[in-house]
Amino acid sequence: MMAGEWGVWFAPNRMPTEDIDRLARETEALGYDTLWYPEAMAYEAMAMGGYLLGRTTKLKLATGIANIYVRDPSAAMQGHNTLNSLYDGRFILGLGVSHIPIVEGARGHNYGKPVATMRAYLAAMAAAPVQIQADRQVVLAALGPNMLALSAELADGALPYNVTPEHTARARDILGPGKALCVEQKICLSEDPAQARSVAAAQLKMYLGLPNYRNCWLGLGFTTDDLDGNGSDRFLDAMVVWGTEAAIRARLQAHFDAGADHVAIQPFDPAGGAAPDWNALATFAPGG
């Protein structure tokens, strides 16, 4: 396993630097194995990885995900090897094809067929003439069966995002044994349904219009009515688990029972703040 059982996934985009530093320090001190962070149009993935690795001593840092349209395959391999060489193998490169509005609208690239484009990218990475070598630690953002199959064939595992334990079981069947299945789960440590669903709706708004997520959710049994507007209560509750500590732990365990090797919690502040819920981070710490 590249990563241990427990991780944290959180976007630092709207956090002040002192909170970003605190997130890395507390994630490590609380015993989580890996801290995942995204790449959209805010922090650049490799630079952020170096920054966080330099402020920790044993925590693994992982991109969740680095956009393959941002850098050519040689640069991705070079960055992966550089960070792992300098920081004792503590960097996991999560790769993804991102989304058309970011790739074409914000970055000005042509968005290719996802699986074919990723296949070609991984092949070019493997052939890159980089001079610094390191053991490969690469996972793919994968929702559909074809990208999951590619994760099993050419990567070290998969990182499904915005999914349910039912999806985790399907992903494990496709990945087979020996490949890392790292799953992200959003949580809100609140027993107030209105508060938790308000947080969930705000966090999921950006995803509800993206075809790859919608197709995945429809394949999991949600309906178009569930995905209209801010999302139905049924949908919101499935994506952002809330309630008592025991209820949230049951959902996290359901992912492990379905075949996940690693579960990364994304602990939202019940008050809607940009920083993680520090209390939840401590509550669900490994061994806690």
C-alpha cells in the first residue's frame, strides 16, 4: 500500500496560509497517513506538494487530483520523482482528466476522450527520459468502469471522489486485488439536518453540473430529480454523511467493508467556514 488506511482530503484554496500549515501539522500529529489536496485554478499541484512536504516529517502528500492538461507527461514524471527523491517517498501523484469548463474554458486546451487521453499520458510518462528516479506512486481519479480498468492496468490504484460505498464495491471488483482503492468521503459532524444539508448543498453545487459526476450518480440509482436544484435530501445525505460520531463512523466503515484500502475524510465546518472542522479532524483520527 502506498497509503495507510486513513487520510484527509481538503481544498486549501480559500484558507489563509496559517490554516494551511495547521492542517498539515494537525493531520500528521493526529496520525493520519495522507493529506490529499486538489488542483483547479488556485494552488499549483507540485508547488503545493513541495510546500506541505517541507512542513511535515512523515505525512504523505497526495494530489487529488493533478490535472493532466496542466503539465506534459515528462513534467509530471519529473515532479513525481523530484518530490519523492527529496522527501523520502512521501508523495503520491493522483492524476485526472479534470472537466471541460476548466480544461477548455479556463485553460484553453482541447478536451480529449478521457480514457484514451489518460492512456496516452501514462504511456508517455513511463517513457519520459527523466534523470531522477523514484518508485512510482500514481493513482487515477476514476468513476466509470473504463477509467477504473485503466487504473488497474497502468496505475497503482484509483481515487474515486463523490461516491457511495456501493460505488466502492463496484470499483474493487474492477480493480481486483493488489491495486490501491483510495476513497474520499465528505463528512459534517452535526446532528442538525438543516445545517448539515445546507453545508452539503454549498459544497456539492459545483459538481452537480458536471457530466461525469452526474452520470456516475445516475448509475448509482439517483434520479434526475435527485440532482435538480441543490440536490434532494436523499442525494445530499449520501454524499455528505452527517449525524452522530457513530453514524459517521458507520459510513466510513462501509467503504472499508466494500473493499476500500484507504478512506480520506473531508471534514466540513458545520458553520460553513473555509477551514476544515478541526473538532471532526480530531474526533475521527486513527485510534481515536
